[in-house]
Amino acid sequence: MRQIRIHGRGGQGVVTAAEMLARAGFLAGHEVQAIPSFGSERTGAPVVSYCRFDDAPLRTREPVLVPDVVLVQDPTLLATGGVFAGLAAGGLVIVDTTTSAVEVRAAAGAQEVDATVVTVPATPITLRHLGRPKPAAAMLAAYAASASDVTLEAVKQVFRERFPGAVGEANAAAADEAFAFVRDELTGTSESETDAAALEAREV
């Protein structure tokens, strides 16, 4: 089973991201589950949602407490201390930020946590293509570039189906750019070489 937790703020499409990731996982042949978590629903308030993949029927329904993967759509949440909480050993953390993996670990106080950290400027990418800070497609494409559970084409397909027309195409373009950015980061020379090497060694 692969368990994913998504952190963001109200208005960023955190719940939509979990739903879209589940749909993309379904296209990949997995049993899937998306779980929203609503507390304060005002714009800007912290929001968490969850997603699970498995190749067997999913019978559990509780929130994800020990995620294998964490997606962070707002880097200001790193300072809250909850982003790395419960992360499974050898887990994957993808953060929407223009900073490095080293800086992400420092901001979260997670220098010694056994995890691969991948960074992607998902919000700037999305603003260029969509004109709004809705980074879900870019974040899911970053996940597709970092793991084998879903494909870039599946991510683009579910956003095109959910948002037909120009909005869907803009999300697909953002997904393309984010996917290419992460692939370049993981295969090239970057400040996150250690994390990239760890990811390749794990063969996610």
C-alpha cells in the first residue's frame, strides 16, 4: 500500500489534489481512496487531505498517519513541524518551493529525517500557465516524475476531464513543465544531489 498526505492552505485545491491523484492512480490500475479532512475552511487556513493506492481492495478508512509520501503545497507550513510527522522511513517529501532540499529540511527541523526531499516551483509554474495559485496539477506531475505509481499522461488526463477547455489545457501545460523540472533536478547536478541519489537508490 502507498499512503500519501497532502498539506496546503484553503484555496489551493488541496482536496482536489487528493481526488485527482486518486483518479490518476485508478488509471494506473490501482485500487484508490481519497479522503478530505476539513477543519477551518476559510481561505488560507491549513488543510490536509489523504490518498491511498493498493493493488488489493482498500478496507481502511482512517486518515493517513504514517505516510509514504507527503506533498506540501505551501512552504510556510514547514515551520509548523507537522509536515514530516509520522513519515515512514525512506519516505518521499515533495515541496512547492523555489528553495533547495537542504533549506526545506532546515525550515522543518528535519535534517536527520530518513526521507528523500524533492523541490519544485509549482506555484510560479502554475501562475504562468493558469494565472491562479492552484498548484495541484504541477504538484501531482512532480509526484509522477518522482515515483512509479502514476504517469504524467494520467495526471494530464484527469485535469482535462475535470476542467474541460482552456483551464484543463493550462493545468496540463503546468504539469508538463513541473514534470520536466523535477526530472532535470533528479538526473542533473543540483543542490539536492544527495536526495536525488537516495530517490534513485530506492527505485520508488
